Amino acid sequence: MTQEQIKALFKANKWKQVIHFLEQSATTRSQRRDISMFQSMYDRLRRQEAQGTLTAEQVEAQTNRLGIILIYLIEQAFGEKSAIPEELSEARQNRRNRQFAWLGSAAVLAVLLIFINKSFFPEVDTSFATTFYVYEGSKTQCPDLAPGSKLIIHLEDDAKDIALDEFCKITINGIPSKFRAESIPVGIALQVEGYELVKQDTTYLLDQDAQYIAIQRDGSLGWVYGKVIEKDTAIGLAGVQVEIRLGPESKILETDSLGNFRTYIPTELQRDSYPLVFNRNGTIKSYSYIPNPYDLEGAIVGF
């Protein structure tokens, strides 16, 4: 299967099929361990949900955590390099703790921990990578961003200007080792039409775990306005019906005495473009309206 097909299965919540694909395509021992661990966590959550031992809020929270891990496993299966999500780091640590619990001897456990630390987590003074996720609402809710949306990260005098991918994330490679595990102010600028940062000034602890940046709609995509005119004279036409199609719903209004129309779309219905349908005494015209807060005229439609 292609990466696009797997991503489509993930977005459709067909996680069992995604897990089966990952099991078949795993090429390293580490990948197989992570997939096996994820399978166990997913099956345990489904059992607890069926038994009613978890509240709906607990099921949603754990499902969100598993979704972040599954996104990372999909990226690894197709050779993409990204920072390990903190949810997976925690799961790996919990697995190691269970493996060592049977030893029962503090001395033996200490020796093994030292050995594992030196073997698998060597202390090296090199650069590292950090992944930043942009989200709206919950940490697994990737907003519908316009193509070319960017996140700009400032580390002292160095600025990283990177486009967000379809999972609303960027990965910054080559961060100097002096920033590792240091709580430092990170300047963040958002180049995403229709959105703004929830918090403008935030301090991040930079390491190999993922960082999460909350954004919210800024209202600029909510205004729909323009004018309907008589094509030959440019005189405004009053009483023309304007239908704004918002998915399964529509908002209908009429032009005023000068031919103008203007309305605000609620935040939950805002989008990057709006199909408009104009009806003047049975004559229909369609128009694709793209919100632009710097456009003073809006849509100009002639009959």
C-alpha cells in the first residue's frame, strides 16, 4: 500500500488495517517491538471501553495519545525521520520498567540500568531534532490549513522557517546541543491564514520529545461581503438573493438598496473559501469567495 492509502485509513479510524500493514512492513527489531506494544495498548483500551471501566473522557484522552503514536509509526514505516512523541517515550519507559520488575534486586537492577543507559543512550555532544505540532482544540486535532502554511521558530538569532505538513507538524534538525534540555524562550511566528497563536510568548523545554503549539481562529475568515451590480451601468442591484453554502447548511441574505451584502460566519463554520450562489429573478450566478481581510471590496458580481 502507498503512504497516501495508509494515511487515508488512519483518518478513517481504520486502525486495525493500519496496524496489520505496519506488522507486515516492519524491517527492524525496534519497529516490531513498538508495533507490538502499540497493538497491546490499543487492544487493552478497546477491552476497557467494552467493559465500561473507563469514562468517555478517559477513552477520548487515551485514544488521542494512541493516535499520536500511530502517526509516528506510519512515518517510520515510510522512512521519514521525526522526533519521538512523548507518548511513545512514556510507553517505552513503562515497558522497560515492567521488564525489570521481576528482578527484585536493587543491585542487579542498578547494574542493568547503567548498562542499558550506556549501550542505548550514549551521552554525545551533537545536534538534535525536535518536532513541533500545531493543533486546534485537542493535541490530535489538526486544523484545515491553507497550503504553504508555515511555522517560524527563533532560537536566539537563528530563525527556522518551515512549512507545516499534512499532519500540522514540522521537524527541526540540527539544533545545537547547547539547547538540549534547556528551558529557553522560543520565539514563534505563525504564517497561517485565518489563525493565530493562543499564547504569544511561551518557554519550551527542548529535547527529543515533541512540542505542541495551540492555535485558534482569528476571525479573519469569517466575513463574507461584496456587491452585486448591473453589468453595463455598474449600478448596485437591490434585493438579489445571496446564498452562502456551508457544507450541509446554507446562509441566505439579500443585497441592500445599494447592492451591498455583508455577513459574519460563526467560527465553527469558517473555512478558506465559500461557494456563493446569486439569484436575481431566477437568473443564477455562482461565485467562489476567498476571504481576504485586506480586500476592501470583496466579491463583485455583475448581472
